[in-house]
Amino acid sequence: MKLFEMYAQPIEGYQDVSQDNSKIKWKETRKSKLTLRQIRKLRKMMDVRNYEKVSNLKKVRTQYKPVNPEQPTL
């Protein structure tokens, strides 16, 4: 989780409160098992984050790419 995600409003569709079973009960030491639905959702979230990262890197690369020396500068 990124720091700005803690203070910003949650993005619609990222978290389903009705499906959140991460709250641990007293004296419960076993880890909760992931269902196939949760695994699919995690995979989709990672795919979206990877896509956003790649698109952000493309923008940064075009912004900071070196200037072509043959082109005259104004």
C-alpha cells in the first residue's frame, strides 16, 4: 500500500467490505485460507497496477528522454 492511498478516499471497486474477512478473532492463530475468488481478484488488481506502472513509466521516459543533438534548439 502506498502512503497516499491511506489518506485518500478508497477507489470504487478496489475493496469490497462485505467480502473482507481479515479481522482476526481473539485467540485465533490460524491464517485464513484464500478462496479462488479472492485469488482471481488479487491477480486482476496486480494486473491493473502493473498496467498503471508501465503507462506511468512511458510518460516519464518521454518527458525525460535526451534531446536529439542533430535537431536545432530554439
